[in-house]
Amino acid sequence: MNYDPITIALSSVVLLLGTALIAPLFRRSRNTLINISFILASIASFCVVAAGYYAVETAVVSTATLPIGLPGLPFHIRLDALAGFFLVVVGLLSFFVSIYSIGYVKGYAGHRSVTSLVVFYCLFIAGMLMVVLADDAFCFLVAWELMAAASYFLVMFENERAENRKAALLYLVVAHVGAIAILFAFGILAGFSSGDVFSGYTFDAMRKAEIPVYWATAAFFLSFLGFCAKAGVIPLHVWLPEAHPAAPSNVSALMSGVMLKTAIYGIIRVTFDIIHVFPWWWGSIVLTLGLISMVMGVLYALMQHDLKKLLAYHSVENIGIILVGIGLSMIFISFKLPLLAALGLIAGLYHTINHAVFKGLLFMGAGAVLHATGERNMEEMGGLIHKMPWTAAMFLVACLSISALPPFNGFVSEWLTFQAFLLSPALPNRILILLIPLGAALLALSGALAAACFVKAFGVTFLGHWRGHHRPHVHEVDWTMRAGMVMAGVTCLLLGILPTIFIDWVDVIAEQFVGSTISLSASQYGWMWLTPVSYERASYSGIIVFIGILVVVAAAYALLHVKPGMIRRSHIWDCGFQKINSRMQYNATSFAQPIRRIFGFLFRIRESVEQAPHAGHKAFPKKITYYLSVKDRIWKWLYKPIVDSSFWLSRQAGRLQQGRIQTYLLYSFITILALLVFLR
Amino acid sequence: MSMDSFIIEALQVLLVIGLAPAFAGWVRTLKCWFQGRSTPGLFQPYRDLFKLFSKEVVLAYNASWIFRFTPYLLFGTAVLAGGIIPILSIDLPLAATADVIVLISLFAIARFFLALSGMDIGTAFGGMGSSREMMIASLAEPAMLMAIFTVSLVNKSTSLAEIVQVIYSGQLILRPSITFALIAFILIILAETGRIPVDNPATHLELTMIHEAMILEYSGRHLALIEWTSMMKLYLFVCLCIAAFAPWGIAVKGSLAALPAAFGFMVAKLGVAGLIIVLIETGLAKMRLFRVPEYLGVAFLLATLGMLSFFILD
């Protein structure tokens, strides 16, 4: 038995598939089922992390051919640095979430059978791992479909609610439109690959193919369309905020945290690896879509008051940030600036793993809140920090990370993206030089808006008083859920304060695809200082920021507590009116009001106030009702015409069906005649 | 790094902590003169702080640890920023810790926690202040970064010490890009530090307040730390502006001999900066809240113009 990474990765996939197979055997005893299957899933995920880490560290490419698939079309498997990196991303979050799931899924006890959840959970992770490992179009698409189908059933898990069924259907439709586009893209690429018919579908053959520019462009845009549909890039995002919240929270964490990343993997694989030579305007389109997704995603998120929906919209934003990094890298490499391209690519990859960890943590936190209160609507929450201190602290860590605040991880990747933006004057194209820095301003805008959104999310959920009408018995979640969250939180901090170690590790991907590394300069001054291009250009030390703030805080605290005591607890000061109640607090809707007013033109907003007049005087209304609806304009502009026209088409086609046997016989007769005429 | 630079570092941090109230006092004194009032003197802020530190802390029953942690965190970020911005010398051991982007994010993390503690007690005022503060911040931040980017594109670095070094080694040219960026930056400083025309630091218990609304529930040493931090924030933003646009007089070599001159220059420049702030504050009235986006839009536009004129003219 040899322990090379690809064997370990494949064994983990087999372990996950095996767990899915044996899970139904334990149907009788729910606790055994949950304990065994999620522990096996976490072991498999951990092994995947180890295999991926090793593959990136050694940068050895290992391949294998599996004796499954169709006759003559076996599955090809390949583990290189890029695949290894994404294995780590998928495995790391799956590991945290699997441990978290032990406690979370037990919450369904007494409500429903969880066997299907366990089975599809394992298949889902196995599908994602196979997507990353695949080295031919056939295997890739089979794995892609396995992932999509498994996640469809997971979204459908709570299928008694009509909106969940609707969300799952929408998800399935968009996923398949995307899959068709990817299939076409691979078709084009395989068509030009050399070799006989039966080996043209491997990525290796596609890499060596000489593709004319216009066909390469068609292939790129088809695959980009397909991957964007999976990643939820605006305007293909509409399914995402419906489907992700509908799934159980542990699955939402995986869908938002890592399933979207398989699309990022696909974009990098097809663009940098398979096509590998491309004109600059491809990159500018990726960059533009990334910027639009980033800003619109965070603005949509601000308008939400459903905690999980808010988080789902933030995935749109963060995918945008990742695409910005990749788009910049594509522009730089097409102008032969490998060092800057490496910076952009590393920024994108760094944000990929960061987003996986903190978004997973945020969904785990939201799941813990849902588990404890049964609520997803933030307007009904408040003050949970007292009842759920662990969840609150970990959710806060994730909020700080996603808002790009130092010393946590989200900041480092956004900072690297800023540096890549600032190096754009090196480009030879004058229009790009003028326009690209505006993208940096949009990145700053989305970062600041994200901070506003997470002040809202954390403040309304965990701070203040309970806003709901009925008060459920709220409790802290059990230790497995806490353990999953704490591990993710610690990872957020570590990735934030030790960026040079991470960059040294991941740099080999940049070396393979753009032919340059930034680790030489990035950690030139030791592991504490991150200097992406040169020391003079910019430097950042997360660990000194972290320790510095801690030291000053501790010193100030110690100095001010030389004399003990001096704290008195009292009631809230209410200006002497004694009428203050929890309905007077700001809630999610009122918090976002100023921003809604400024950016309202981007949405379809209906707002109205109704007063039920009091008998005495109209100045003292008995009851005031406020209606607000915020709708997505893109739905009306893009999707509604498509939906309407497809309904119209199917109605027209429906006229063929009359229910009379004579008509159908006539159709058969005409068909036979037509065939005889045309296919003589 | 010589021993001297560590001493200068320590001195500079102590000066930020110690001089910030005096600078706030200077601004208030000037304002009183301009408005024809008699002044409580340059040292009134010190007396206010001392009074607050000796008072007991009254906390609401439902105040969480975030509410108690925030004042210390605010103070911590401000002190750290005071060690990073080149105020007396550019040869600072901490200067490489953070470039301008990190520095702005340090202020952002303080604001994040302040906004959270505004929502912690669960009063209407607190939430209102937090909501408005985050709205203004989210518009001010892109404008501020645009202004900073212009400066860093001109000087080919985002590290402040390096920017100062480049400005020093070059000749004094009046670049249009830098001028636009400077005007934008001054507008942003007023918004970020809560001065007129965006917010009025002298109001208390008014429906228009922003910063004061968030800290309404604070008392005792917590309030003292927050007040002190906001004085330091004004001081630091002015120093940041000086370092990025007019660093002349700062000690280039980290030697103690150059320190008195650098200190003199710093005091003179701060005096002038206080005068400019007061001129703007007395000349303008506070804006309606929904005028503020237009104001910040102007700042953003100016910064963008600065950047475009750098690419076109320079």
C-alpha cells in the first residue's frame, strides 16, 4: 500500500460513497446513524485535506485512470497543485461542517427521517471532490451532475414548504442550463484536440490542442456562462438566495462555502490551464462581472431581513471579489506581466479559501441560531449574545472576517486585491489604466457596505432585546456544533495573521499557470511581514496588528482597574418616561433605511404607510402599518420574459394535444410521410 | 533600526496620547474666538477626561461584553495607528506594520465595534446612530481610498513612510492630481471625524446626532476612553493628511538630534490645520442627513478627478 496523495484522495471519495451506501442500514437507530456517518465523513474530509496539502506542497502531478465509466472511455483522474488546493478548500470546510452536523442533524429528531439527508450529504461531498479530481470532460460532467443532483435533494429536504420546492426547481433549472453550456464548451475543446476519437475528451489532449481564436472564445464564454450559473454571478444569481437558505444549515454552509468554489476551480482550470493563451478582453469581462456581482450582491444583502438569505447574497458578493482577482490576473498575464498576474491569482485563491471558511462559519452560526430559536427572520430576534455566548463570539469572528477587517483573514485577500489594482498602471493599454482604478473604489465601497451589513446582522440578531412576540426557550448549542464553529473561527484568525506561510504554500499554482511567484518578495522579510511586490511598495503584518491591539487593550484595562469595582448595573436610561420597550429598537429594516434610500434606484421598492385613525383626532392614530417590498429588477428584466415566453411556447405546443385518437394517427401518418420523403 | 528610532517611536505614541486633547482644546478655543465666545482654555479637555475617569460606570442590565470591550478596543486601535503614521520621523520600527489601506481598516474596525455597542443596549438612539454612522462610513471609505490611491500612484507606494520619503526626495511641484486629492481628503476628514457639516461634535440629545447617539449609554471611564479616542482620531487624521500631502519638516533619519525641529514643525502644522478646520466649521451649517451622500459624492468625484488627471497630465 503506497500513501501517495491521489490514493488517499480516492480512498476518501470511496469512504464517502461507502458511507452513503451503508447509511440506510442504520435507519432504525437515528443517533447511531448520525454519529457513525458524520464521523466517517469528517475522517474522509480530513484525509482529503492531508492529500491536498501534500499535493500542493510537493507540486508533484500524479495521474490515474479508473476502470469505470463507459467501455473505451475510462475516467481520468489527476491531482496537481490546483486540484490539491481546492481539495484542501473542500476538505477543510467539510471537516468542520461534518463535526458540526453531528449536533445539528440531531435537532431534526422527532420531526422527520434524516437518512436521506445523510446519504445525499456524503454524495454531495464526494461529487465536489470528484469535480476537482477529474481530468477528462466525461468524468468532470458526471461528477458535476452528481454534485448538482445531490444538492438538489438536500435543498428539497424540508419539502413540505412550498417555497423550498420552488427554490429547488429553480436551482435545478439554472444548474442544468449551466451544465449544458459547459458540455458544449468541452465539446468544442475536444473537437480540436489531437489524437483519436477516444482520447480527445481528456483535459490533457485539450491542453495540447491548437484552437483557433474564435472557437477558443466560444468555448471560454460557454464554459464561463456555465460556471457563472453555478457560482451565482449576477445576472445568473437568482437561484442562489432561494436555494441556499432552503437547505438545512449544515448543507447551506457547504453549498455557499465550497460548492460555489468548484465553479471558480472550473474557471481557473479551463482558462489558465486548458486554453492558457487568451486576449486581454476576456479578463476585462471577468473583471467587470466580478465588480457588478460584488457591489450588487452586498446591496441586495443589505435589504434582507432573513438571516440565511442575507448570507446567501453575500456569497454573490464574495464570488465577485474572487472573480475580480482572477480577472485582474487574466488581464495582466495577457499583457505578459507574470509577477502582477501571480499577485492577482494568489489574491483570488486566497479569497477562495477565506470565503469558504468564514462563510461556512457564518452559516453554521445561523444554523445554531435557527436550531436554538427556530427563527430565520432577524426582525424576531435580539439579545442572543447572553443566551448563546459561544455562537455569538464565533459569529462575530466571521462577521469581522467577511467585513475585511484586520487582523482576520478576509482583510488579507482584499488587501492583496487592492495591491493588484494599484499596480495596473504597468499595463500598456491606456483605457484600462484609466478604468481599472475605479474598480478599486468599488471594492472599497463593497467592503464598507459589507461592514454595514454585518453590523446589522450581528447587532440585530445577537444584541439588544428579544424582538419577537413569543419567547422561545433559547439555549446554547451542544459541544459538537461549538467545536465545528470554534475550529473554523480559529482558522479565520490563523489565515489572517500568518499570510506569508499560506502564500509560500500556494505559490506553486501561480508558478505553474502564470510563470511567476510572489513568495520570494512576499516573505522576503521573514514570516511576519507580508510584502507582496517589494518592501517599498507596501507591507502588512497581521500578527503585529493583532498583538499590538491586544497589548494596548490589556494595558489600558489593567491601568484602569487598579482600583477594583466602580461598576453599577442599572436600568436603561429612558429620559424619565418609563415607557421604553423592545419594539422601539432599531431592527433590520430600519437599520438599512438610509442605504436603501441612497441606492434604492437599483431595486424595485414599494413602500406605503397606512394609518388606522383614532376616534378622537387624526394626530393620534390607533395603529400604523408599514409595508415594504424590495424586488430584484433583474428578475423582471431578464427572467420574467424568458419564463413568460417559455410558457407561451409550451401553450402553443400544447395545441397539438387534442386528446382525439384520429388527430394523433394523422400526426403519425404525416411523420412517416415526411421521413419517407426526406430520408429516402 | 537604531536604538534612537525605538525611542522616537515611543515618544511619538506618547505624544499622540498626550497631545490629542490639547489639539482638541485648540480647535475648540479657536472656534470660541471665531464665534465671539469666551473660552474654557486649551486644557479643558484634560479636565473633562479626568472628571470622567474618576466617575463610576453605570451599565444597563443587558449590556454585553461587547459594550464593555469596545472602549478599550477603540483606544487600542488609535494608539497603534499613532505608532504607524509618520508624525515625528519616518524611521519608525512599526511603520512597516501597516500601509495606508491597513491604517484605514484599523479605523474601520474601531467603527465596527462602536456601531455594535450602539446597538447593544437596545435603545432607539443607539441603533439610529449606528445605522447612520455605517451609512456615512460606507460612502466615505471609497472616496478616502480614491484620494489615497491618487497619492500612492504618484509616489508608487502605499506605505506612508515611503510616500513621505518620495515626496522628500522629489522637488516641490504643485501637481493638479495631488491638489484634487488633498481637497477630497479634507472633505473626508470632516466626515470621518464627525465634524460640521456632517455631524456636530457639540450636540447632545438631538435627533440629528450620529456619533453622540452611539455613545449615549456610556459613562465613567468607558466614556472617557471613547472621548479620548475621538480626540486622537481627529489628531491622527490630521497627521495622516500632513504625512501624505505636506510632510516637510519631519525627521528623515531616526536620530534624536532631529527631533526638536520635527516637533516644532508638527506643532506649527497642527496649529494651521486646526485653523482650517475651524474656518470650515464656522463657515458652514450642518447638513441634512440625506445631503451627506452628495457631499461625499463630491469628495469622491474630486478624488477621481485627481486620479484621472494623474494619468492624463503627469
